[in-house]
Amino acid sequence: MRTWVRDPHAGGVKIPKRVQEHTKQRIEAYAETHYAGKYTRLALRFRGQFCYIDAYTEPVVPADFPPPDFPETREEYLARVRSIPFHLCRLRYFGNEDAWTFAFYTYSHEKYEPCVLNNGTFYGTPEEAFEAAAVYLQD
């Protein structure tokens, strides 16, 4: 006898346009309220059942940078580094705007790794997912 088990990190439903817009508003409002000043801008991308959240930050660069033999000017370096996003997380949609699953972007493996949210379950709101991923925005 076979048993069906729902995998919270497989499948999902394509995210409707109105849900995309509402989710973007929710995440941006939460981030602005709780993490203002920790990022310069957020970028949200929607592809199929996924919502990807990236943050851009202002680089910390010493006053005496760059060294004499560095191949870029200070301005070129800052422009380049400012354009590199921090991949925070990926949300997976199952048809309920308050029950998404969550995957961190792990820089050690350069891929999204499914994980449990801070609420102790696999499912949560976009705000809960952002809160968990905001560890990358800490000073």
C-alpha cells in the first residue's frame, strides 16, 4: 500500500498577478518598518510558483581604498559592488497567501535550501519569511 505525503518543498501553484502585487506590497512594508537603513533597495522576482527576494546594500569601504595597483577606481568599484544583490530567500506558493514555504539562499552551496521558519513549521507568511532571511541584513 502506498501512502501519499505532501512535500512542502515540491510543487506549488503559479502565483497570480494580484497575489504577486499584494505580496510585494506586504514584504516591502514589513522591510521598511523593521529593517529600514539595512538595505538600499529590495528586488522581488516572481517565476512560476516562486517569489525570490534580494536586497541591495551600501558597501563598507575604507577611506584609503583602493590600493595603488587596484584595477578599478573607487567609483567604479562602488558602482559594481552596489549592483550585486544579496539573495535572501525564495518563497513557494501553494494557493494560500498566508502559507508559503521558505528556502534560504546558502552562499556556501550557491543554491536555495528549504528550511523551517521561525514559527517552527514549514509554512508561514511572506513577512515571517523575510524576518528569517533578514539575518543577512544584520550589521
